[in-house]
Amino acid sequence: MAIFGSGTPVSKIVGEGFPIYAGSFLRVLIGFIVLIPFLIAERKLIYHVSKKSWLLLGVISLVGVVLFSVFMLEGMKRVSGVAGSIVMSTTPAVTALGAFIFYKESFGIKKILALILAFAGVLIINLSHGMDNSGVSTGTLILGSAMIFGAVIGEVCFTLIGKKITEDLSPVLITGITCGMSIIMFLPMAFYELVSLNYTSISISSIIAMLWWGAGTMALGTIVWYSGIQEAKAGQAAIFMAVMPISALALSYLLLGEAFKWVHAFGFGIVLVSIFLATHKKRRST
């Protein structure tokens, strides 16, 4: 989730140098290239993927990768890194709700408290900073925020459907196949932008951001995340999602020049407590 969180400020930098569809296409292409050696090692397993799994992989590719990338880039073009982090802070709550609806996971007192603390900690961190959108109209801010919430929905589907599919496939195989499918989905829309793009005008920072957005958040982040949810319940994963907007905000300080406020340390502590409550199990006496 810390790796995924870096995608919020990084996507803003990518959006400054690349068109929407070309940037999204290059992201999944870079991720796929990084994964090629691992996919070759597991190539025989591809023949055993069921029709149901192929369908779920297609949904993950469309909603969790394609729409997520487009909504994130479009949204971050309209709002600041802090505003994007605030909207992304709803991800744990939306995911926990999805886990309750689709996985019928029960909500004990400890899990409810953990979820409340995670959400509260993220809100403290983000709202204490404020939404600094000087020069941005209310309509633009609302539209941008709505697009980022669309990315939140994509992230939730990415996790909940991915949780189901990790029962049959390895994280590397899931990531590689979704990257490959996403390349095909993006290509028709990205072709014109790639042909007409003035590559000499792209800054070094945008290129570096693109490389990380593809190799880091798409390839490495997805493998690590699916490896985690393979062993955890969807409700537990929802709590850990609170780390994503914290990472996004922290990197907004570093990459986008936003100022740190000490009150955020309190929010970090609350989120850490929530993660402990969500994952700690009391030892039973023999």
C-alpha cells in the first residue's frame, strides 16, 4: 500500500508530461516488460487458467487497471496532491464495505474500531493540511475529486476480485496477465497520442515518474499486494489500505513541495494502532 500510495503524486507528474492514454499505456507496458522473466518461469501454468479466472482477470484489467489509470490521471490534473490523498483516504472504508457485502465477512467490535481508527487517522493527516487548490474552481475541484473516487472504486475492485482469484493463480501470473490485457485495451486509444507525441518536450522528472509508475506501482506493488491478500482476509486488507493515502501525502511533501505539519504524526500513530487491532490475535492458552 505504501508503494501504491506513491502513485498519487507520481501520476500528477506523469500527467504533466504525457497524454492520458499514452501515459496509461506506457505504464502497463513497462510493468509487463519488468515481469517478462517471471512470466517465462511460470508460462506452463497459463494453460491451466480456467474460463472463470480469465473472465475475472478481464474485469480486473478493465476496472482495476484501465479505468483506474485514466481516472487517476484525469483527476490529478485537476486537483492538488493533498486533495487527491484526501479522496483516496476513503479506500479502506469502501473496501471494508465491499468485503462485508461480497465476502460476508463479519464485523467484530475490534475490527469496527480498527476501521474507525484507520479512517480517522487518515482524515486527521489529510484535513489538517487543508485542500490548497488556489486558482482551481469549485466545479473543477468537484470533477477532479469525483474522478479520483472513480479510481478508488477501481482499486476496491482490484483488491476484492484479486482476493478471489489468488485462490487459483499466483500473484506474478495475475499481474502479468492483467498487464497484458490492459496493453491490448489501451492500445487503440493510445496509438494516436503515441504517434503525435513530442518526445523531446518530455521532462526527465516525467520520464522517471513514468518508469516508477510502471515498474514500481504496477509490477512490484501489485505482486506484493496480491501476495499479502492471498494470506489475509479482505477486511484486514481494508485496514492496511489506510497506509496508501498516508504514503501519498508524505510523498506529496517530497515530490510536489508540500509542507509537513506535526499534527500529522498523531494521525500516523492512530493508523498504526488500527493496523495492530486488525491483525493481532490473542494467543489461546493450551
